Amino acid sequence: MYKRQNVNVAPDNTAFTVTYSHYVAQVGVGAKPTDFRKNCQLSLNVHVPQGFTYAVARADYRGFAHLEKGATGLERANYYFQGMSQTAFANHHFTGPANDDWQTTDTTDIDALVYAPCGAMRYFNINTELRVDAGTSDPTKTTSFVAMDSTDGSINTLYHFAWKQCPKP
């Protein structure tokens, strides 16, 4: 089980950081059958100044992976506004053997940014997912895991906003 530890917003409102602990997907010795996949859904209620809208332009993720030879891992993030069918996602794959920190960055080109509808109050949702597959490793003898976590129990995920003015009515 993971816990969201903390959310901090930058003073200029261009970024926010989410700190996690115990956000781990694992397979093998000591793992339950459902531990191979973990996800975390963030729903952001962003207070937008009159006449503006926003999108998330970049997200930075960090964690640690221990993957036995033959095992694989995945970090995935989906981004979407409440009530809108348009969604963006990014996948980042890891292969074993690995026993190190990892960092991934999701970036969106300016012309592909999905902005909140002007004048509408919509939650912005970010659904992150961690997965591990034992592959050809032996899960009866070893454990493989991917964590959005660090050895001191917390890790930061940084999200960067893009702001723009709404067209005048």
C-alpha cells in the first residue's frame, strides 16, 4: 500500500510536486498475486484565474528498480480532464537485470497540449501505474520490483503547468 505524503505548489504556480512512500509493484518471493500492478489516481482541483486556462506540459518521475535478469517493469501515466474523452499517456519500460535509481520525463509538444476548457471547472486527473512482470526470472527464488520511492521513504514527482489566456468572448 502506498500513501501520498505531500503536495507542494511552486510560488509562481508553474509546478507542483507530489511525494510518495510505499508506492511499489513487485513479483516473486513475499509478493501477493495482486502486487504486480499498483496505481495512483490524482484528481487536481486547480483554481484558474479568470480568463486563463492550463495544461500539464511536463512531468518528471523518479524511483528505484530492482529487476532480476529476465524481469521487466513499466511506469505509465495517463493525463486527462474530467468529462473529456481526450487523453494523453506515456509508457516507460525497464528491463532486468537492474538495481538502480530511475528517472523518466513525459513532455508534450506545445501544439499537442490538452488545455482545460475555458470557463469550465474541471478536475485534472493523473493516473500513474507501476507494473512488474517476472518474465524468464524465477519468482519462486527472487523478487523484482519497481518503486516510485527512495531509500529514505519519499520521492518527488514534479509536474509543470503551461498557462495561456482564453479567447475573449
